[in-house]
Amino acid sequence: MKKELIDSSVDRKNILNNSFAIAELQGQLGIGGVLFEGEYRYTTQQVADFYEVSVRTVRRYLSKFEAELRESGYVDLENDALDLWKTQFGSDTDVTTKLTRLGVFNFKALLNIGFLLKESEKARILRGLVLDLVINVVAKRAGGDTKYINQREDSYLLTTYMGEGYRKEFTGALDKYVDLGPFKYTFYTNKIYVSIFKEHAAEYKKILSLSKHDKIRDTMYSEVLTAIATYETGLAHELKRESERLKRKLNSTEADKLFKDFEDNPAFKPQIEVARRKMASRDYGLRDTMHPKLEDYVGPIDVEDFERFLGEKSADLAKQIERSREVFKRLKDQ
């Protein structure tokens, strides 16, 4: 998927929030600077020299994108902090003793302005290198394939196990209370998927390039699985209640109406919104995949999510799941 950092704040934040990618970039790019209070810092002049643009150009971008660059780590040194800088680096960074405020970039802010600069050929080359490297870092930390990166979250195992119970409750209700052939299981499951994340199973598999043997719920995030479980247990209850009221099985028209009434319940909207945003944003940032029907839900992944899916704790969980996969399958089948 082609990404253009200049035009997308989401793509920029997804890189800058990924501490693993930032550490890799800092090691590979080897951009100099001065170590100040535990972090490498760069003056406006140093940034201009690196990107081969004028100081005036850097300041223009600072003015236009001030909030974004400050969020990345651009700061003004004043008072004691500035005095310390002058003592340590004044002569090396052309800082005069009369200066009362000095704006400095950290490494993330240095990258950030490079993601924005249109005038710099060096920045353009850097953007391409960064995008390729970040994709490789995510894939490497996910074990070489992001298909099951969702399973690296600590809540995944319990969520999917509980979801299997609700799934059996739902299919049992379809069997007992809906007067339709075997296709009803696939049909109403797809209706749930479309209601929650706007895609039926075949669409989802195509977007994630899953094989016919892949189980799509094995690739879903816990928030999506929870939303599906809410639908399935709720619908099972409503099917039972309506069937008992009518003292017979529901026909297709009645079952469809019950589903529509259930779908329109405003109580589910917050949970569905969360599921859509998590799926759209995480798949875009972690799997480099866009769900076209959820494009409006794509946002940046926060720092905590990168740690959740790429950190050492998530790697340990992935190993645990792999070791216990056969046991887990037997539990689900009971």
C-alpha cells in the first residue's frame, strides 16, 4: 500500500508512536547531534544543514506545524535548561550568551519535520527509507508475518475462548428457533459481520489475503471478537424469546426483522464504533492493510498499542498460544 507521509498525519503518527521503529531508525540512520539530558538534540541550524534547506524554511514549517512538532519532541530551552546548554555546547552550536530561548529538536521531531519538508530531496529519500524500514520492523517483531499479530494481545486468549461459548449458543438458537436450511448459519453470521465491520466473511478474507483454510476469527482483535459475542448471545436470547412467544420456529421474514430490530438498538453503537476503529486503525498501521469500507475510521495507533502488539510481553504471549494451540482447540470443541 502506497503511503505519502507529507499528506497523512495518521501515517506520520504511526511511525513516531512506534518506539521499536524509532529505535531501529536511530541506529541505522546514524544522524549526529548532542546528547543533552539523556536525549539527542538538534538545533534549527543543524536540522537545516541535515536536510539541506535554509533555516528560514525550517522555521516556516515550525510555524505551520508547531503543535505536531512539539508533540513529537520539539521544545524551547529557557532559564536553567538554556544555561546548562550554553555551558555544555554553546561554542559548538553557535549559541550566544545573550540568547534567552533556544528551540531544539529531538530525534523524533527531526524525523517529523523530514516527513513534512517538500523542498528537500534528502527528506524525500528519507521518507522512502523510513516507510520500508518500519514495515520490516513490524513484520520482524511479529515473527515474520502479521496475520496473527492480533493474538499477541494479553486479552486475546480469554476473549476468543469465551467467544466460542457464545458462538455455540448462537448456532444452537438458530438450529432450535429458526425454520431455515443449513445456510442460515453462514447467512446470519455474515449479517453480524456486516453490521459490525461492514464486510462479510469473503470480503474480510480477501482484504487480509487469507487462505480458504484460515479461520477469520483467529485474526480478529479482542474488541471485534467481543462485539461479535455481544451480538451472538443477544440474538440467541431474542430468537428464543420470540420463538417461545409464537410457540413455533421463526420463518426467514420474522428472523430478519428480529435481527434488524436488534441491530438498531443504540446500546450497541459505542461498542461497534470501538470495534471499527480498532480494526481499521490497527490493520492499517500493523498489517499495512486498508479496509475500504472502514476508511473513515482509520486513526493513528497509540504508543501503548505498539507495545501491546510488538513488545516483549506480547512475544511471550504469542509463544504461549503457539505451545498451547492444540490444547486450546480441544477446549473449544468441548
